[in-house]
Amino acid sequence: MKTTTLALVMGISIVAFPLSAQMPKAPPGASDVRRVTAGTYAVDPGHSQVTFTVNHLGFSTYRGMFGSLTGSMTIDPKAPTKAKVSIDIPMSGITTTVEKLDEHLKAADFFDAAKYPTAHFESTSIRVMGKTAKISGNLTIKGVTKPVVLDAVFVGAGTMMGKRTIGFDATTTIKRSDFGVSYGIPLVPDAVPLEISVAFEKPEA
């Protein structure tokens, strides 16, 4: 009976997840800037996120994440400094490992997501150094706009399922009090490191 059940489970698995030639033999993306093609790309919300890190009362390092990003990037590899980036971050998408904390972060003490549902980043200038870049821009949270600089790294580019995709990682640190998010200071630090990972995609020409 056990043997029959195991065989049935294995059979269903093979049908549901066929080990076929459809699986690529190597990752479709690679860290090769020559793969970047000009155009306007849309953010891939399923593969983009912003994570933040805070010290919890001097005891531990705690992390949270924003997902479901939207936006666009326009780029020409022949003139990379003229690239433009625009990103929207839904505040209702904030998540940690504690449901009650998630709800508190969405409330007026912190991001007041009901009143300010979206944070926004808009680039103003880009300085490119090989596979890295300094992306200057304006970040808006809770209706307050402040300049920030992102330290960005080119991750990779390629084609997947008929779409050209480009990926970047970036880091920065903001003072949350600058944006009216002062709850808990100084028990929880004012300075908050951010790690940003964004994939941009467009239909293959």
C-alpha cells in the first residue's frame, strides 16, 4: 500500500513539474552590460523588493520588507547617465514576521498607509562607474520629499519568457524622522538602512 501511494505521489509530481527541456541549462541572466538594450522597462513587481533593518531595543537586528513595487526605467546603454528611474512602493505591503507589528507600522504612528498609501522615488541624476552607479533622486514618504542617493550595482540582464530583463541592487540609509516617522526614537534608531532589489522588464523586440 505504501509503495503504491509513493508511486502515485511521484507520478503526480512528474506531471505537475515535468523535468523537460523547457528548463534552461544556465541562468538566463548574466552580469554582462552588453546584454542591456535601450528602451523603457516596467518594474517586475514579483521580483522587486525593499528591505529595511533596525536595531530592536539594543537586543537584536530586525528586518522588514516592502513588496509589489511598480514603476519604470528608461535607459540607453550608449548614454547610461541619461537613464531615468521612477518607483512606487505601496505602504500597505509592508511585512515583518509579526502580524500585529505589520498593522502598527501601517498605522498613523508610523507610515499611516491609509492616508499616504504610496512612497515614491524619482531619479534626478545618475553617475555611472562601470557596473556601479550613484543614483540621486527624491524620495517621498508620508507626503514629505527629501533627496537621497542610492549606491546601485548592476546584477544582470538577459531574456526570459519573451521579455528583456535587467536587474539592479541598491543601498542607502535614511533618517525616518525626516519623513515624519519618529515613533520609538531613540529606543529604535532614527537611521534606517535600506536594501533595494529591482527587476525591470520589457517585451523582446
